[in-house]
Amino acid sequence: MKIVLAPDSFKNSLTAKQVASAMQTGLQRVYPDATFVKVPMADGGEGTVQSLVDAKNGQILTEKVINPLGVETQAHYGLIDDGSVAVIEMAEASGIQFINEYTRNPYVTTTYGTGQLMKAAIKHGAKTIIIGIGGSATNDGGAGMAQALGAHLLDADNNELKYGGAVLKKLSKIDISEMLPELNDIKIIVASDVTNPLTGKNGASHVFGPQKGANEEMVEFLDDALSHYAKVIKKDLGKDLEQTPGAGAAGGLGAGLLAFTNAKLQSGVDIVVNYTGLKDQVKDADLVFTGEGQIDFQTKFGKTPIGVSQATKEVNKNATVVAIAGSVGDRISELYPLGIDAIFTCVPGVQSLDKAISDSGKNIEQVCENVGRLFKSVTTRG
Ligand SMILES: O=C(O)[C@H](O)CO
């Protein structure tokens, strides 16, 4: 009997590794002799660094960077595969958690700190960077990130642009001659949380600007500024990115990475499936457990449980895939054709969110034990 445990983290509660351990504890009460393999998962969003570091026995490093408001902070990134691969979450340096209702202002917030994290990883010897983008406080098209890596963004008087999304309107020329030379040889894989274009009604400013503090007038201004930025990128770097899917992720950092580096955008969960070697583990598994704090129809848009179920069914049609969630939302029936055989919530009854979060480890153990009992009784009855 082989059981693979491949959950995402449960937000604000347990890391993916802790969820996998709780699953194992519950299932072991039913299957004491089974072989258990834990593969902590993520989808490019929050928890990706921790999951990949846990899955690959990597290390977490800390770097002094500036946050979106230009204030010094400590940010973490991961190194795996003997330091050759760095894993970065842009939100660690430039995320929305750094701003509040008084300080949020996408005219000035910058992704400079994200560029500093990338630079640190490169200086540490990384040859590949996996970067999860989303959850940002910024709308600067990744301009700050490019500046941290040595790009000069100049106005008509050859002055360096300051930080933020608003000044992009003054951009006249991009000079990449002093960008970090190592960048040419670094593979950059971008896991973006959305597929929005850079500009327009579905673009970064219109869709995500308001949550970062942009009112209607600011949204229009920022959208124009990003459109202008895209035109200068096209003129000076020869890349036409304005409508590229994913270019609008993280306030246009998607576009910035595509413009200033040789980055490729990919599905976050596919990247993690790849790097953890999940398919090798599930190909001879009898049972595969996955899960996430919340599961609903949106899970099908590239969230971990679907990535795990699809990867499993691709190599092993006979495995049963079970998903465990803290909360189960609408239209989960849309997930069954995508390879998840059954979905269970681990919450035992009506209770406060705080209680559900604080008890999540023991709740996951219990539901996994029950699912294991059912599976055993059905499969041994003959
Ligand atoms: O950071 C943002 O703007 C959103 O998460 C979309 O990427």
C-alpha cells in the first residue's frame, strides 16, 4: 500500500508539510504498514518557497531589501537543488501586506525589493529562478524590479525615474547596458496568479489597482502610464507585451519580467509538480491525498488540488485522489471530471474561524483516518 500526501498549505494555519504530516498521522491509524510519501505542494502563490524548500530539503535565506514603500525590511527566498535553483515570492518583498489604508498608493509603490531578492539569489549562484508573482502592493509594471537589476529608466532630460506607477508616464528611454550581466544566463520561470493583460479594462490597473488604493482617476492615470511604458519597451527593447496574458499580474511585474529578462510564464502548480517530481511518486500509489484551505469551483483554475489530481491521473488511472479542505465552497462537482475522486471538509461542525484554524491539524488527522477506514472497508470486502 502506497499513499502519497501532496497538499498545499492551509492559509494562516499550517504549512503544506504540516498538513501532510497531519494526514499521515490520521491514515497511519488505519494503515500502520503503508509506505507514506510526503510531497508538500504549492501553486506559485503564498507558501511556494516553503513548500519547495520542504519538498527538496533546501534552505531559506534572508535578505535586506526595500518594501513597496521604500522602507527597509527583511525578505526570505529559498534555494533548492544545491543552490542552483532559487525560489522567490514577489510578495515577500513587494506584497500588499506592507501597506494599509493610510499608506497604500500605487502611484509610488515599487517592486524594487523584488529585484533586490533576484539579485541576491543570482549573486548566491542560482542559475534558475522560480518566481511566484501576485499579491502585490504595486502597479509599476516591474519598473522597480528592473532598476534594482541595473536598468536605467530615463525621462526626457536623462534623469532616472523615481519609484512607482505614476512616473512611468515620464519614461522616455530605457537603457539596459548596465543590467546585471549574469541575467543573460539565468533561466527565469514565472508562476503568475492571473492571466490579465497589462492594460485596458482587464489590465493590471483597472482590475487590481483599486485593492492597492487607486481611485477611479488614479486607475485611468496608471493604465495610461502602463500603456506608455509598454510603448517605450516596444521601442527600446523590441518586445510587444501590452496584451500578453499574464503581463498584468502583480501590477504589471509580469510584463517587466518578460521585458527585462528572458522569463517565461508558466502555470505555478505545473512548475511545482515538475520540481518536486510528483509524477514519479504517484505513478505506483494506491491513494493520493491533496488539499487546500478553501476548495470550490475556482480550484479548477490552476490551484494545487487540480494540479495534483491531473498529474496523478496522467500517470496512474488506478489511484484514488482525495482532497481535504478547511472550507468547501460552491460547484465542487466541476472538479470531479478533473481527476479528484472525492472532496471532504475537515471541520467537524459549526465553529468559529479561529477554532477551525487552531484545530486544523487534529481535524485533518481525523478526517483522513475516516476516509482511510472507508477506503479499507471497501477495498478489503472483495
Ligand atoms: O498582485 C496583484 O496585482 C494580483 O494578485 C494579481 O496578480
